[in-house]
Amino acid sequence: MTMPSKRPALLGGAPAFRPALPFLKPDVPDSEALRAPLRTAFKTGMLTNSRFVSELEGEVARRLGVPYCVAVSSCTAGLMIVLRALNLKGEVILPSFTFHATGHAVLWNGLRPVFVECDEVTLNVDSEEVERAIGPRTAAILAVHLFGNPAAVTALERIARRHRLPLIFDAAHALGSRAGRSFIGRFGTAEVFSMTPTKPLVAGEGGLVTTRDKELARRVRVGRNYGDPGTYDCEFSGLSARMAEFNAILALKGLARLSSGTKRRQAIARRYRERLGKLTGISFQKVRSGNSSTFKDFSIQIDPDSFGLTRDEVARALEAEGIQTRKYFWPPLHRQKIFATDGVSRRTGLSKTERISERVLSLPIYPSLSREAVERVSKAMAGIQANAKAIRRALVERRTDGNSR
Ligand SMILES: *Cc1c(COP(=O)(O)O)cnc(C)c1O
């Protein structure tokens, strides 16, 4: 069965969406629900790192089944503090195919990033490549659950144990993901979540560090408070990275909808795959059987030869349809100037990572996205493919027009 398609907006058809379909709509509770707890915070005058922050920490730890959870001001700050609290020196092995903040945490600690390839099927770091990259200066492994898809937690834990290395997960996308029966948050030495408006649970701004290590949890608490254990004689140079009560209140209210929001995104992802899977040249990130992803993002890969258009051409054609997309993650870290100047990161070609980041495109996905909208995006995509040659010509003409103006 062929997919129903429409005449592309780039070729004079009506745009699929007017006004445009936003890439993202954060899933937030009704602001009325925040009133009562905010009143409490205002009345007591405790505006930061107080009752609601500890309530959030307790609730998240309980839900994920992990002994310790420490709230911080952001995921980046959480990663920075964890690496500092572990007192690392030398090199950290991490994927190049991730958001740049994963790498910032390494640079800020004066550690050297060693980028390795990702697996083309799961888009997560390739654990065999991780093990191959381990050398005498390796201080830690930093993996990512990309777009919510659990990394190869068991294999990575085995490698980390074998080489006696700490294993940290950037779990920015993965609050609510499961590896087997366990929630993400229980693996490695520590896992760090983000709660910005683009992430599954929204606190406005905020991060959560989870760990099974009591002493590490204590040091992260100290680290978010300048490194000051309460004596004014700092244990190490920490950050000012506490969470404000407002952010904790927002996240606590959001927790009630985390599971339904995740289920909704999973259903949208299934629908996209079913519809777009009918087109040639589109492939999808694979979630290993037994695992579940939050689908923080829905990422497709466009093979330019079999689809008929490059990722960038498709993105422009979708833009004309009023469909906002993102190139998550392009350019990969080892191609970004702050990371590329590093000798270690330049040593390897990372051809898989480069190919993937040239092909990825993230489509709108959020709990309030209707089934009808998913259908319309899919039809627009089918129309774009059916008219690939004319679209390429139209884009070339536009480029020439632009140059002559
Ligand atoms: C969003 C994100 C971060 C940073 O989160 P903040 O809370 O904004 O610091 C880190 N890593 C990844 C993979 C992200 O997507």
C-alpha cells in the first residue's frame, strides 16, 4: 500500500500546517496547581533548597528505585559536580554523537575528552569502541541514553568493573526510560537527568543526580553548595548549583503526568514508524527489545541516495510545510571547535558518527501532539519524497535567486 501524499508546499501546494506545527510543547501542569505550594514557600521564606527540593529528591528516588537522588540547578552542573566529586584526572571516554553539554562537563573539569563512535542502530555509544579506547590515562566513562534510548548498561557496567573505572550516564533524556525492568537512574556510578522544558519532566531549569553510592551522594550535596560541607572550610571547589523551591514544585506537580506523557510519546513514535516506514530511505533509532525509551525525541535518518533528497533538503521542504524540525545532533562534538582542537579527539575519524549526524532529523513529538498531526506530517513527507527531483530543482533555483539579490 502506498502512503497518501500531498503536493509539497515548496512546489506551490498548501502548507500542511498554518500556523506552523511547533517542534516542541513542554508538558507542564496547570499553573493553578502551583499556587498552594508556592504560598507555603513564600510564607516560610524558604525559597531554595528546602522542603520541596527534598520532597522531589525523595519522590524520584522512590519511583526509580535508587537509594540517593540529589537535585541540582541543571544537568550540566550535575555532570560537572559528579566528575569533580570523583576527583578524576586524565581522560574521559564519551560519545561524539550527543549534545555538547556532555562534553562541557569534561572540559570544565580540566579533563580530556576522548570521543568514540556510536552504534548505528541504537545511536548510543558503541561499548566495544569504549573498551578499545581505554588506556593508562583513562579516568572515567561517560555514556548517554540518547533520545531516551537506554545505553548498553550491562555491557558498559561490565567494562567499567573490569577496568575499575567510574561509569557516569548523562541521562538528560531518560527520566522514565527502562533498561529491562529497571528504571534508568540505577546504573553505573551515577546518572544525571535534566529538567529543562525540552525534557520529559519539566522543572523550568534543573537536574537530578541519582546514585547507589552514599558517599558520592554526600559529595554531590557538598558540591552543589560551593564544596562547603557546612564548616566554611571547603572540601573541594564546588559550584553554586542548588535547586530553587519553585523548580522543585513545578517538577513535583509534573511527576504525576510523567508516566502518561511517556506512554503518549511512545504511541506517537509507533505511529510515525508505521507511517514513515513505508517510505524508502528512512530509518529509525532502534530500542533493544525489553528496553523502553521516553522518546524525548523522535529521530529519523534520511539516506540521501535512496530517499532522493538530503537531510537538509528534507528539513527545508518540511519547513515550507510549517513543520519545525531539529538536527539533533549536528555537528557532532569532535567537529565543534571547542572540542576539535583537542589532540586526543582528532585522532580518530569517527566516520559512523559523521554519517549519522549528516542524516538525522528530529520530528515534533510531545504528549499534546494529535494523531491527526502525525498523519499530516507523514503525508507531507510522502509528498516530499514523491516530488524529490522537483524539490531539489526548486531549492537550487532559490539558492541562485538568493545569490543574485
Ligand atoms: C539537555 C541536555 C543536557 C543539559 O541539560 P541542562 O539541564 O540544560 O544542563 C545535557 N546532556 C544532554 C544529552 C542534553 O540533551
